[in-house]
Amino acid sequence: MKACVLVLVIIVNIIYCSNAQGSFELQLPSLGGLVTRITDTTFGLVRGGITIFSKTIERIINRFSRVEDRLRELLEEFRKLIVRGIPEFNIPILDPLHVDKIDFNIAHESAKINGSVEDVTVKHISKFTIDKQKFTVLSNLEFKLDLNLTFPLLVINGFYELDGAIGDMFTVFGNGRFWLHLIDFKVGTSAIVKFKYPGLRVTALNVDLKLKKLENNFENFMGDKEMGELFNKAISRMAPEALDILWPDIKQPIERQILKYINHILDNTTIASLARRLFNIA
């Protein structure tokens, strides 16, 4: 089971480094510093695109009366945005997403691994399906927002290099091309939002991840074809369970950073005003 930590490294890197360039140090189970870097970067993109998105939100508000319908339409607009980008605001195309290089340094009781991935491409981010969007009024000043998305297939490929140890049992190493197919990757979120004049604040956030299946191949893994095939099969087989086991240990610091990031965005008076109108809050 300890060998499956390697899978989580790659998955976490892709999920939380999609807008990052350069290097970072990854400490499991704490990912707070990494999420801070990513959210600081994406905040600049959100702020840059608010002029265009404010017009889009106005159109959606005028067209739909139900909050759930507005949310679904907003997600469809987001789907279009990540495919085409907004060149005038330097917002890049995010599907396919390209990441130049990510260095990682894992320190966990189950593994110590150093390495990097380079020239990474992630495809089909825009192909998500909306499983659930629900808006529940808890009081006249507080509501709950549930949103679940599924990514039917994320195709990730690039080059990797790593060396380290899995527990006290054996060393791991390898370099070369790699590819991953994340099948039915689900992201579920539930947020409690409170109206505090003149804006909004997210007071609680829950995020859950599930992976149905992983297909993968790391070339030249363990420096032996037969051993490499064995490890690749083990990684593929163990990945969903590995995510189930390890996610509870790392989710809280990630949730705190995402909550901080969302409230940072809501500090913008224009965004807060649009959000109030989107959720029918006077």
C-alpha cells in the first residue's frame, strides 16, 4: 500500500499546480503553502477577467430566476473560457493545460521522494459534467451551496524523474515519459455562505475527492522492464484506495486555504455585488 503514495503525488501536483510554473516543496499531509501559491496566482486571473465576466453574469441574472439555473449557466460559460482563454487579459487557454516544470520534495512517514515532472500536458479539463448544484436558504442571512463535478477522463502526459525510498523496504527511482488517465475523477464541494453587509463570506467549506480508476505508465521505472511493469500495475490498482485513505489527512489545510482564497476574492466590492445579485441577496 505504501507504494501508492507515488500516485497521490502526481495527482496532487496536477490538481493544485495547474496554474503554477517553477518549483515547490511538497510536504504531506500539509499542502497549505502550495495552495497559497496557486490561489495567489489565480486571483490575478480572476481580477483581470472581472470586466468580461461581470457582463456575462449580468446576462445570466437577467435570463434566469432560479439560482441553480444561474450556476449551471455560469459553469457553461466557464467551460468556454478555459477552452479559448481571454488573450486581452493574458488569461491563457487551460484546456489543454501546459505546465513547464514542477519540482517536488515529499516528506511523509510512508515515503521520502525527490523529483520533478516537466513538459506536462493535461487534456479534457473542460469536459466536466455537472452532477449537482443546489442552493439552500438556511436563514435570511445564510445559505448553503453544494456543487459536484465529474471529470470523465483527464489525460495527463509529460516527463518525470524521481528517486527516493518507500518506508524502510526499498528504494524507488526512474526517469522518462509518463502518462496518466484519471477516469471518473469526482470533486464534491459544500459551502456555507453568510451575508455580512456589504459583502459575503464563506464561513465553512467541505471538499471531497473520489477517483474511480487510474491507468498509467511510467517508462524506465525501477530501471528494469519487468519490475517497472509490476510497479505500474500496482500503482494503477491502488490509486483509488490510496486517495480515499490519504485525502482525509490532507483535506483540512487545503480547505482552509481555498476558503481563504474565496473570501479574498469576495473582498472585491464588484465581485461581492455580483455574487449577491447572483444569489438573490438584496
